[in-house]
Amino acid sequence: MKRRIWLVFAVVLALGVTAHFMVRSAEDKVTADMLSRAGRFAIPADWKPADEIVRPERFMCISTNPCPSLSRRWETGKELTDNDVAAVVSGVGVAMTADGPCKRESNVIGNSTICIFTGKDGEFTYWLPVASPGPGEPQKVGLNIRARMAPD
């Protein structure tokens, strides 16, 4: 009887460990896919990374932010033109549309988001906002990628 209990315990333990590693492997694949999609954005080498937050895929995502998700920010060191930003999103493989021209309005004071490129595919939603801290100051660019919760 004791032998049978230990055998059942060992089988349950082995199945649990196997299931854990299978789920973890699937989670890692989704996160790796998201990071490879982020790599499609043609970020110029002279832009300085400001920060990065990666929330990997999890079986139970207990957070206010969806998982997986990615947030990156760069200091560009210059004012960008529409062509500069269009070059960043040109090879993404997803239709990225701008909400308007990437130009700071003359009547705006302080930090301002001057344009946002957005796009989505079957799995992820992409945002590329361009911010201007002030007139004539170098602009900042962000990249946000989040898993789509429900298809359109």
C-alpha cells in the first residue's frame, strides 16, 4: 500500500514538473517573438537608450499591465523630421499610421507628444510616440508593444 502511494506521488510530481517546463517554454517563445518584432524597428545607432521594461508572458499575469509587453525609450539627440520617423517604422512588416505630421506646434509650451505611429497585427499592438521636451530641443522616441487581448 505504501509503495503504491509513493508511486502515485512520484507520477503526479513528474507530471507537474513536466507541465511546468512545457508552460514555461511556451511563455518564453511568446516573449522571444515579441522581442524579435521589436527588433524590426530601424532604430538609428546614434539614439541613446533611456530605459526598457519587458514584461514576459506568464500563465497568470497579475499586473495592471498586460503581458507580454515591452516599453523602450530613446534620446534622439536631435529634432526629427517626418522622414526620420518614417524610416524607423518602414521595415516593421505592419502598417503603421501616424496621427499627423511629426512637428511641434508653435503654440505648445513644455513637453508635448508631437505624433504617434500606431499599428497592429493579429497578436500585438504597436505604438511609437515622438515627444518634444521644448522648442528646438532634442526629441524622445518611445516604443510600446502589447499583446492584443481581443481581436477586432
